[in-house]
Amino acid sequence: MIFLKPHHNRIYLLALLGLFWFANPLWSQGSETIDEKLAQYFKEYTTYKNEGKIDKALDILDEARKLSENSLNEKGTIDTYNRFALLNLQRGDTTNAEFFLARASKLLEDYKSYPSGEGFYKYVNARLLYNSDLNFQAIKSLEEAKTLSNDRNLLNNMLLLEGLIFINIEDYEKAAVSFNSLIVNTDDIEKAYLTARAHLGLADLNIRTEDYEESIKNGLSAIALAKANNFSIELLQATEYLAKANELRQNYKLALKYKESIVEIKDSIFTLDKVKAETNKADKLAMEEAKTEINRQDERIAALSESANRSEITAILTSAFLTIISLLAVSLYRNNQIKLKTNDLLQTKNKELQAARDAAVQAMEAKTNFLSTVSHELRTPLYAVTGLTHLLLEENPSANQKEHLKSLKFSGDYLLNFINDILQINKIDADKLEPSSIDFYLKKILSEVIDSLQQSAKQNKTKITLNYDDEIPQHLMSDPLKLSQIFINLIGNSIKFTKNGEVTMIAKLVKKEEENVTLYFEVKDTGIGISHEQQQHIFDSFEQGSIQINREYGGTGLGLTIVKSLLGLFDSEIQLRSQEGKGSSFFFELVLKSKDDIVDDIPFEMEQKEYDLNGLHVLVVEDNKINQVITKKMLNKRGVSCDIAENGLEAIDHANRNQYDGILMDIHMPGISGVEATIEIRKFDRETPIIALTAISLDDSLETFYAAGCNDVVTKPFKPEVFYQKLGENFFEHKQKKSAS
């Protein structure tokens, strides 16, 4: 940009002075009053700048600029330009910072009797050089600034900048002196801000010198000051230093906590709308200042035209033309900068979101793998506990021993149910559970659930009632196993919290549209009820209302979580009505398919058969020695003889050389797995029944077992009656058919 010669500027200013003497009421207030007003503006600007409220700081500076220019207060105008440059530097906008710094420099050339303003200019220039990594040039500019100003606040800010420069050039001793001097500063304007910045400088310095304990102390001090004074940028920087220091100190839990806080703080500070608003406002003010300069040029052209100074008019026209071209270029450049900043911010946000998503996925996978492994590893020793307990109970123990064994059996069953609950939730969370669609009779399912819970109800002296709508179609299509789990958890939960009362299971037909049937289910009780506050969290994992309730009634607090998760598979949602001391009601609706055209050829109620297993000879494939002993004893008690194979290869060899009535195949074994062994056996033996015995994990799929050639699956640890029933259905029935043929 081209400026007039200094003497022309002075003539122009004197002319304007004459006009403003009569026209501008501000001039009549006196320069002292204007200086006081400007000082107040600058104080407000400093507060907004330190709090990160850039848009408000820009507004205040604009007011200061208008006041100083309208009152022909050159000092005020220089101070305003310097602060505009400093504020744009804080925003990271070097272009606008250089523009305003150039305006200040031009005025200082014409107004040479203002050393304090020149000192501020040198300080801002040092900041600009520091940002450009020109550290030694920045130090030189600071040294010049110190000789020009004795303003305490400015000198303190110079001291802070010196400390930052010394860190950059790795002169840590001098940096520490600068920062420690500011820790105890007595600045009238920015005491808290300068102290916070000094603690941040020391926190950075401590990390570089590997003094992580001191870095954490300084970081915490900076955070305290930042929170107390709304210093948002300083709060972010302190949190970043604390995250880094704790990570280097191997305190990963705290480091993660601070890293999570960093994302939250950034989201609150750096928003697209805020960046756009600040950039637009800063650009607008720069454009207004440039337009003001053009207007000045126009006025001077008019004045010079009267004196017929054509050569100078040409120069001024050229200057104005270049100014306009510069404005257009700056405008285009700034628009491009806004786009670049917006894109950069979007990319940063996308990277942060992607990193958060990846971390969440990794955490979920880690949790899934951990629970899957733990549940499987727990099932194996638990099989020994439950199996040995069953065997000991069948060996006529004394009354005292029987009592202890029953307690042991109860504990084993409780632990097994807990493992099953965790595995169930884990499967749902990992999207490894999908509802099947098979024909079933709802009333039979509900009756079986109630029958299985009658013993628990009797212990609590509680009555269970089934209120069933006979209008519900007999043949429905859905997943009866998962529905049973839902009803078992809901009714079991109500029984647990209801003593000397009643639990009612309600099933009603809401509507039927062609094949779609909408059913209403409700489980209500007369138990202890749930407070309004506890209802907000009752469906969360491990929540039972309170610690006292957990101690008194026991349980894992996973039942209702499982219900909520399972209903989600059916696109349904559990709802609750409850009042303390007056009971609770859990209800939901399900949309199922009905098959009314199915004929009842086979009755739903099928009695379990008692099988005589005596004389059967089976192969037990099991790598665990204790499990071998238990399985063998359980078989021998029913007259079943067996051979033992300790791995998949032995199982294939035994099956190839011998005839068995059935094979009990463990799935998880060293070497080849039970699935692989089954596939190999089926290559030469398609007839012998194979039952998979597995401590089933999250990654196990029943379909995989059946596809390999297994006839049935029994999960370990199992109930003895279930185990014997499966042996009868598969091994005994096969032997009978084989003998008949």
C-alpha cells in the first residue's frame, strides 16, 4: 500500500482538526477524558482476550479505533492498531496481524514522540517473529522494546515472551528465571493471567527436563487459575500438559482421563460457527480500515485537484487503485483462508471422531475377548465343582455333609448363572445374537417358566398367577428360547423382591392384522417397589437400586439389563411403573407372526422319557484330567462304560479302530479342536452319534457344531438330569434303532 509523505499527512490532519473542532462533540470532552475512555476499552479488551472471547475483544477494539480516529487521537489509534495485531496473532491470523502492525508502523513514522507506543509495537513484532520461529530476532526486538517503555503490564508480558523464547532455544535456566518471576507478579491488569501462563511455561519446561512431578504440580496450578478466571485456552493447554506428564510418568489411567477432557474442552472452544464468526469479524474490521484509508485518499485527491497538482493526483489515483486491488486480493485471500481453516477444523474433528470410534471399537473388542476368555476358563473348573458336588450328594453323605454340599451346589449354580448372564450381555453387545423364528406355543412357554420358579416362590411364600388371554393364537413364530429368558428374568426378579405376596404374569392379545399379532405382556408384583430416582438406572448393568438392597436380596443386577437387551432384538422396549412399598409392574408389547393354518398333529406337552443307559459304551474326548474323572464317574453310575481320548487326534484314532454307541466330544482342546476332529470322524463314520461338550464362548456357534456333524450340544457345566436326557435321546435311541434294523 502507498502512503503520502509525512508533511502531507500533517497538513491533512490539521485540516481535519479544524473541521472536527466544531463538528465533533468528542473533541470538546478533552483529550484527558478520551484517554480515560480508551484505557477502559483496553482493559475490557484484555479481559475478553484472556478469556478467549475474541469476538467481544474485536468489538471493543473497534469502538476504541472509532473513538481515537474521530477525536484525532494518534496515540489511541496506534495503541488500537497494536492490539488489533496482537489479537490476530492470538487467533493465528498472521495476515491480519501484519496488516494492523503495518498501520501502526506508518503512524509511528509520522508521530515520533510516542516511545511507549513504539515499545508496544516492538513487543508485538517480537511475538510475530517468535511465531515464525525467528527466536534470536525476537529477542533483539524485545530488548529494543524494553528501552522504549516502562509500562509494568507490558514489561511483564515481555518477560513471559522471553521465557517462551528461551524454552525454544533450550536455555532452560533463563526460562525458569522468567517464569518464576511471573509466579509472584503484582501486575495491576493481568496478575492471574500472567501467573497461569507462567505455570504453563514451567509445566512445559518440567516435561522437557523430565521432572514430571513438578510438571503435574504446575499443570494443576494453571488449571485452578484457568477455571477460576475462565481462561479457556490456558485450561486446554494445562490439560494437555497434564495428560502428557501423566503418560510419561506411566500413570495411564489419569492420562486417559485428561485426554478425554481435552476433546471436551476443544469442542467447547473451537467450533465451526465460532471460528467463522471471529474470522469474518476480523476480516470485516481490516476491510473497514482499508476502506477508511481509501476515503482519505479520495478527500486528498479532491483537495489536490483544486490546486491542479496533476502529477500528485496521478500518484494518489495510482495509490487508490492499488489499494482497491489490494483489498480485492486480500478479500479473495481471506475467503480462501476461511475455507482452509474450516476444512482444517473439519478434518481435525473427523480425525478426533475416528480416533474416538477406533478407541471405542478396540475397547469393545478387548472387553468382548476378555469376558469370552474368562467365562470359558471359569466354566472348566466350575464343571469340576458342580460335577463333584453331584457325585458326593449321590453317595449318601451324612446330614452335616449334605448341608454343606447343598450350600456348595447353590454357590456353584449361582456362579454359573452369573457367568451365563455376563456372556449373554456380551453376545448382545457384540451383535452376535439374533432371534430365530420357529413355531411355538406361548402358553406352554409361560407355564414352564412359572413351574421352574415355583420353588423360589414357595421360599418367599409368594403366589405366582398366570393371566392368559385364550384369544392369543396357539401357533406363533418367534424365538421361544429368548422369550423364555425374558420371562424367567422378569418373573424371577419379581419373586426375589416379593415376600408373602403375589406375582402375576399377564399375556393379552392387543390386535391381529393378517399374520401379524401384537401381544401385551406384564409382570406385576406386590413387592418392595422402586423409588422414582432408582427407576432412572434400574436397567443399567449391576444396578439393583441400592447397596442395601443388593446385600439383602443378593443377585448380580444383570437380569433387567438382559431383558432390555433381548427385547431390543425384537424391536421392543421394557417399561416400568412402580411405587415404593406398593410393588412394581414391568410391561412391553411384541409383534409376532401367527400360523393359524398349522394343524396340531403332535401335542405340545411332551413328557421326558426315563432312559436305561446300562450297557452303553461311549468315547469321552476330554483334555482336562479332572473333567475326565468326573464324566467317567457320572457315566459309570448309570452303567455306561467309556474310553478316554485326551485330544482330537486320539479321538479320531479311537473312533476309527473301535465301535461306540456315542461320542462325547470336548470342543476346546490343544492341537486340533473338537470341531475339526468331528469333521475327520464323519469322513469314515456317518452313523455314530456325537454330542459336543463345550464350555461355550462368545465366538462359538451352535450351527458350526451341527455343520461339523454333531448331533447335539451340551454346555459345561451341565445339570446331571440334562446330561442323562441327552445321552438317552441320542445314544440309547440310536442303539435301539440300530438293533431293530
